[in-house]
Amino acid sequence: MNKRAMTGFSSAIMLAFSLMLTSCSGSQSDAGENSETAETEAPVTEVTEAVTEVPSVYVEVQNSDIHRGDLILVNRDNEYSDGSNPNIVNIYENKSDSYKVDRSYMQLDKTMIEAINSMLDDFAAKTGITNILCNSGYRSYDEQKQMYDEDLENTGLLESDLVAPPGHSEHHTGLAMDFAIDDGYEYPALRNEGEYSWIYSNAAKYGLILRYTEQNKHITKYRAESWHFRYVGPVHASMIYRMGVALEQYEGFIKDFQYDNPLEYKYSDTEFYRIYYVPMDMTSEKTSIPIPYECLNNNGAEWPYTVSGNNSDGFIVTVKIPELSPDYDETFLYMFGAGGETVMPSDDYSSEDISSSEGETIGENAGEDSQDESGEAENEAGNDEDTGW
């Protein structure tokens, strides 16, 4: 091969090699650009901090339980339809020595007996008086019907204004007691006077309320009864006492508070509660009750709770909580009853603040300025035959 041919061949080889390099370089550049484009166009997932919510916790109750609990409301409009209270026991076999029982076979709810024992033990220790007489406790439907029929026969009336119709007496619940004084002769009804005023001033501490007063008789539709006490539990008795309202007004007031906007209450400097209403589920045989998660944590030891039917249309939940909300306000205690009605303290209650059951006195002088019920009411209250509510 001559020199010219060799030079041309070499040039051809160099050109081909150069083209190959250019091609490779272009491919790599394109790949890099494509890679960059792919990187840029890839969807970006926004990462945010997870919000941890307290899970909803529910307990199921039978709708029939609406007729059970310390807060069941029994009156002319709400009949008591549950006659299977397993806590009804003999008073005489479970009482303390600080009071007397009219009949050895008289019965009462065990919780009510324990409350009476505590209250009258403290009363006896303070005053030395042990002549309080448990005059009328639990009554069956048949016993109430007999009393009602006898009253109609004696008075000739078509409807009794003294004895509650069968099914509508608080005595069916076993949570009510009529008290008298065993003076060895007339057995007069207990009244808010003298040393006995201590009972009216301190009853709420033990979970008891004076159910029928002069001040609330237009609400209860029953005449004032200075002798008839009802157990609702210390927390609710404390609120009813301080608000000066009837049980009807109180339960109407509680209906304004649900799980999402509960009522909070400072029972004492160390005890706080959350209270709310849950309507009964009318579409099922059971109702799901929402409760704070803490109620189930550690077997409920952290936030103990109770559920009571109201004997009408729902349930009242009471939860003990470790602290109150920063914006807690107690003005509701002095301003409102059911329907926003202004409420004044009842004749038998003072507006003094009350404290917890741990050895502190509730409104020590609450009964001193209380007005007595009418003389008519006093004459009607002598014994069990005279009181039928």
C-alpha cells in the first residue's frame, strides 16, 4: 500500500473513532438529562407529624337499665317499672345502733342503709341523740296500691292528694326513707329544728337530699315533706344542695351536657368530676355509652366512673377526673335550674358551700334560718299511715 493510501486509511479510522466518541458522549449526556428530568418530575410525598387522637371508648348498657341507678327519677310522670332491685335488704339486720326501725321486717336498698348508718352515727356522736326512727322504707307495688286504695276509701276522693299512685312512689326504689322521732308517745315526723337541723345541713355529704320542700313543690307536684329523704350519691346531692333545686330540675339541667361538652364540678379541693347525659338509643335494645379512655386504663383505677339511668329517656355518666379545665366556672351553681330558670336556695337548704365526705362539715349553720313547712304539713306527717309518697 502506498503512502497516500495509508494516510487516507488512517484518517478514516480516526474519523470513525471520533464519531463513536461523540455518539457515546451524547448518549451519556441525554441519559443524564433524562435522569435529571425523571428526578424532577417524580411525585413528592408530603411528610407531616402524625396527630395522635385518644380513641373512642364505649361501654354498652341494656336499655332496660334506664330504670336502675341512684339517679332514677320517680314522680307523677315517671313510673318506676323495675321491681328487681337485688340490693333490697332488711334494714334491721344491717343497721347501726344510732337509730331505730319502726318494723323489724322493713327493707331498703343496701346503699341507702349504709348512707343512713354513716349519717346517723355521726349525728349521734355529735349530739348524743339516738331516737331517730326509720318510719317507712321500701314498698312493693301491692303495698302502695293498698295504701292508695285505703286513702281513697277514707276520703271519698277520686284521686289521692296524700298517697302517691302505685308505681309512682320513690319508696319503690328502696332509695327513699321517711324519718320520725321516737318520743315514746306520738312519733312526730322529723323536722328541721333544734339539734335535728344538723341532719338537714349535712345530709348531702352522705348522698341524701330532702326530696320535697316548700320551695320546690310547684316542680315536684308534691306537698312539702320534712321527713322524706332520697339517696342520689354524694356528688349529685352536693350539687342539688348548693343549687337549691328539685331533682326534676337538676336532671333537666344535666341534659344540656353531653360527652363532647360535659359539666365539670369541684366537689372538694381534692375531688373533681365530669358529668354528662347520654340519650337512650331508641333503635336498639342497647345503648353505647361513650367514656374517656382513661376510665378503662388500669382497670378504671385512674378515672372511676358510674352510669345511672334516669328512668325516662337516657343515662347520666359521672366520671372522677384528676383535675379541672383551666376555664372551670362555678356560676352555674347559683344561677340556673332546668330551662335556664333562676333558682334560689330552698327553704330547707342554705346556700352555704359544702365539702367532701372526708370529715368536713357541710354548711354548718345551714338549717338555723330555714323556714318550717306549714303547720298543715306537720300534722300530716305523724306516722307511716299518714305519709304515702
